[in-house]
Amino acid sequence: MSTPDRSLPLRERKKQRVRRTLSDTALRLFLREGFQETTLERLVDEAEVSMRTFFRYFPSKEHVALAAEGELWEAFVADLCGREVHGTLLAVLRESMLDSIRDMGEDWERRFIATRGLAARTSVLRDFSELSSIRVQRQLVEVLEEKLGIDGREDVRLRLVGEFALSAWRCGAKNWVRGGRQYGKGRGGRAELIRRVAEAFDAIPASLTMTAPHREGDPEPDVITSA
Amino acid sequence: MSTPDRSLPLRERKKQRVRRTLSDTALRLFLREGFQETTLERLVDEAEVSMRTFFRYFPSKEHVALAAEGELWEAFVADLCGREVHGTLLAVLRESMLDSIRDMGEDWERRFIATRGLAARTSVLRDFSELSSIRVQRQLVEVLEEKLGIDGREDVRLRLVGEFALSAWRCGAKNWVRGGRQYGKGRGGRAELIRRVAEAFDAIPASLTMTAPHREGDPEPDVITSA
DNA sequence: AGGACAATGCCAGTTACTGGCACATCAGTT
DNA sequence: AACTGATGTGCCAGTAACTGGCATTGTCCT
């Protein structure tokens, strides 16, 4: 339940505590009673802050539910900003993303797993989560444009690379949730998440040339046409 | 402003007319006064239906604004369902998407352009549009799973292919809007859209191996590492 | 013409979210 | 310790998207 850093000014510590109380309480209530079913009124009552204050910390009900995910994206963008770019851009994004996951605090893992479990059974949160990933992709491209001096509008490839990185994330994360459920506790931790996302990144080249498997009754396939 | 098909039963024609009135009025009002600024009350008043009826036609304010886009996705999924799969999946998706754009009705083009212009200056609509594209991607993968007898959870590549197709769409459409604005009227039509999306599809392979351009002051780049 | 069914309108309610202002709390200064 | 400016919080009243229920109207079929 990590206490705020002692060295920070009192005011700052207090803010962090409020924020944390809100997202923890939210996660607890949402998991127990459902996201849609829990009203914000109930939440702010439980967390003992006014509704007005809630909205000073989170811009929406969805944001507080997926706070852990938001923190990851913040870290990811920050990591990318301070990273030297060598080799293929896709490889850079891959490393940056994996490192970001690795470097999240100890407590983050637990919260993120809960968050994902919640999203898995709440369609509006699934939507919101995917939307967030697209927003991150936009930021990503902006960072790269800045770093490389390329205009993403001139060179389509830049945007595409951004898309692919987040595509890999979405696929990896999706399979991670599923795997976690299937193999019970112990699995489904951070290491497994990293493995899944890396796996998705690595599958990218092969997916481009993927063809329909030959099933009985099908006519003979033509020569493979250009992608 | 295309009148509903004479052969359809009266009831059906009436429904189509209401639907059309709603989306046309919405587009007109939103373009003139802004999406956020126009309340649904104003819209249903203008279209002369009750608010309750509005929600029987469109599940949200966003949906009516982006109705034209929704129609495209509907057509796309339908096209893919009735399509034989030969060659690489990505090529199939590419053709299916381009054909769908080509086959949309005459009137669609005008509405779609307006729709996109609106989305370009309304952040919540941009978000919603991208979210829609992700939803389509989900459907797409389901269709392919069905057709090919592959489980997307077993083979990551399937989901990735779906992601790439819609990535290409997003990039292509984005550049299309920009290009349309830049070169004035005449350009920015359907043919141009198709060209842009095709261009994005074609840039996919090259984007995987894209590296940072060499800028003065940079150290010598290493050998390209594996993606 | 008349019954079945589909679409619409009306009304009253819920809930996420916002602006404005008064009040409280904290940091730095004297 | 009191003073001050800044920063954070609570309260209140409001808006606007969306929903359920039921009576009413319109369309189809025989």
C-alpha cells in the first residue's frame, strides 16, 4: 500500500495520498459491485472527499478505474523521451515499452492486474483502455517526430511504426489476461506480461505474410500475391 | 439527398427517412455550431422527432455524427464475410477494404467528407472514430477466425493482421484529410482516399525496418539489430 | 373493417460532469 | 506568532446525455 515519500513537502504527500485513496477505493468498489453499478457518489462517499475534488484528480470515472494503466503510459512516454535511438524504430519502441513495464514500482503490478481483470469484464473499460493506447500512440509519434526531425505526415512509415508498437501491446496484453486466468495464480505476473508483449512484437514480421491455412475442399491456392 | 427505395414496404422507407433526416440534420448543425455546442435537444427539435426516438435510431450523440463512417464499417465487415480468402491475409483485407470504399453509394462520399471534416476539429469525435476502428478490428478477427478455423488466441499473428489493416486505414485516412485540405476542392475525393489507404498498406513492410535518419553529430550507427 | 404488431411521443428519473465562490490549509516572511 | 499569498477543498446549483414505462398513433395483413 506504499506510503508517499517522506522527503516531499507535506502538501504533495497529502495529494498523493488522496489520489491513491481514490484509485484504490475505486478499484475495490468496482471489482466488488461492478463498474457501471457503482456510482461516483458512492465512491466519493467511501473515499471521503467531495465529488468536486474527485474531478480535480481524475477527469472521468474511467480514468480512475484504469489509473494503473495510465501510469504505465506516462512512464513509457517519459522513457522514450530520454532514450537514444539506434537501430530500427520498432526495436527501440519494443525495448522502451518492455523497460517501462519492468521499471514500474513494486505495488504497480498488483494494481495493474486488478485493473485488467476489471477491464476484462467491463466493455466500456475495454473500450477506454484501447482508446488510451491509441492516444499514447499519438504522443509516441510526436516524440519521435521531435527526436528525429521527421514529419509523420510526410513519411507514412512513422505513424505506422507507432501503430505497430501499440498493436503489439494490445495483442500481448490480451493474451496475458487470458493466460493468467487459465493457469491460475502464480502465472500472470509481470514477467509473463513482458513475455507476451515481446512475443507479439516478434510475431509482427511473420504476420505480414500470413496466409490462410489449406483446408480440405479448398481449391489449390494461387501464387502468393504481393502484400 | 437520395430517396429511399420505392420497392421497400412503407414502414421501412419511413424508418430510413427518419434515420437519414437525423444524421443529415446532425451533420448540418454540428458543422455549423460545433459538436459539443449543439445539444441533442436542439437536434431532435430540428429533426422533429422526440428524444426517445432519437435513441431508438442511434445509441449516442457520437454515433449520429459519424454515421457515414459506421456505414462503411458495416459494408466492410459484410464484404469480408462474403469473400474468398486467397493469398496473404493482409492482401485480402486490403482488397476488401478498398472495394468497400469503392462500393459505397454515390451520396456516401459527400457525407463522409463532411463527417471527417467534423471529426478533424472535434477531439471527442476523433477519439470515437478511432475507437470504432478498433471495434471493427475485433469483428474482423472474429470473421477470419470463423472462416479459417483459427483461434486468434492461439496464433498471435491473426490479431496482428487485423490490427495492421486498421492501422493502415487510420494512417491513410489521416493523410487524406490533410491532403484534401491542402489542395482545395476537387482533390480529397473518394479516389484520393483509396489511394491514401492503399499507400499506407503498401508502406507497411518498409516501416518495420525503418531506422532513424542519420543526422549530423550522431555517432556511427551499429549494424541493424533484429526487429 | 379490424386486430396484431411496430414505431413514436411524453414524462419523470438517473448520473456523470462543471462553474463559481467561500473556506481551510500550508509555506515563507517578518 | 501573526500575516500573506498560494494552493487545495467543500458546497450548491446547474446542464445534458441517456433510460424505463406506458399510452398513442400508424402500418400491415386478412
